Amino acid sequence: MFDYFIEQKLYIGNLSVLIACLCGSYYLLKSKNAARRFKYFVWFLWFVFFVDISGSYALWNYFDDYKTFPWLEDSVFVRNEWLYNCLKLITYIIISSILISSLETSKLKSRLKFAVVLYFIIGVAEILFSGKVFYAYIIENIFMGTLLLLICVSSFFRKLFLSDNILSFSRDLTFYIAVGYLIWNLCVTPIFIYDSYFNTENQEFIMLYAAILRYSNIFMYGLFSFAFIYCAKGEGNSKKLEGGKYAENK
């Protein structure tokens, strides 16, 4: 298993998430007054990291020939799609909520909150009653989640462009979250349509699937890592300036 893990560079995805988590934790340590949505985002990244590690059980069982967990071989949990179906639903809800929280109070904000609640209800219903949660990605949830995310990202950019914050967008962590998830979804979502081809008989598709996912993860989590360090540095400079002004006033 470990040879395959190294050969296929599967560790890169986990490493990218871990680096983003560590950088996010550093950002929170440097930014004592960080907005609540950014705290939730860092905690969410740690959650994603542990889910990704847990999802490796399917690969472990395959190479271990189900010796460690023999009861999984004939169970519905033999594949890990159920885990990632749940994670995708949670991801779209969390990221959309973070983007919505950055908007000013308006009818649009209320409507987007309603859309998130509606997506949650429909998404949970799909997971419980679609009958395919254990062996395939639920494409309906992915498409609806992507559409919801695109609307929230568009709303955030519209607010950004119409406000004075456009002059300091590079210091806004929400901007990097929006860009990261937007590009990731545009690159990765199409390959989920062909998830049924992900089997040992289609090695070329598996390699393509893994490559797209790997480089998309590197870009997104790399962007988050940069944003955390860059914004944390900005917070430190701001505190120094405030301290200098305070000293001068005294």
C-alpha cells in the first residue's frame, strides 16, 4: 500500500491540507481578533484533513485484503463514497455560509441563507433516500452545491467591487476563500460525472482523475496557505502601526 501511496503521489493531497491547516492555526494565533467566520474556516480545514485521513481506510483494506477489518469486505462501507458524499454536503454549506456572512444585511443575504437551508434539506434527503450514497458520488448534490457556491461567490465579488474594500482586497481572507473554492469546483466537478469509471479496469481514467484532483488541491490549499501567512503578516503590521500611534499620542 505504501509503495502505491508514494508512487501515485496520494500523499500530496493530505500534505497540502495539513500545511493549510498549520498556516491557518498560525493565522489565528497572530490574529487574536480574527472574524468568527475565519475561525470556523480554520477548524473546518482541520476537519477536512481528518476526514481525508479516515477515508484512506478503503485503500488500506484493498491492499491489506481485508485482514485488518474483515467485516468491511461485505458491508456497505467497503467503499468510501458515503464519507465524501457527506463531506461535500458539509463543505458547500460551510463555505457558502462563510461567504454569506461577509455580505451586508439585505434581502439578498436573507435569500441566500434560505437557499443554504433548502440545499441542506434536499442534500440530506438525497443522501438518505437516493440509494447510491455508498457506491457513487451523488451528482445532484454536487451540481446544486456548485450552483449555490457560484451564486454566493458572485454575490461576494459584487459587494467587493461596489465598496471601498476593493482597494484592500488582497488583505481580505474571504477573497482567497472565494477564489480557491471557485476554481477548484470548476476544475474538479466535471470529473465527478464519470465517477462510475473509477475502477481497476480503467487505469488511465484513474490517473487522469488523480492528476486533476492533485493539482487542484495543490492550487487551492496552497492559495489558502499563502493567504493565511500574508494576512497574518498584515495583522501584525497593523498592530505595530496602532501601537506607534498610541505611543505618539501619549
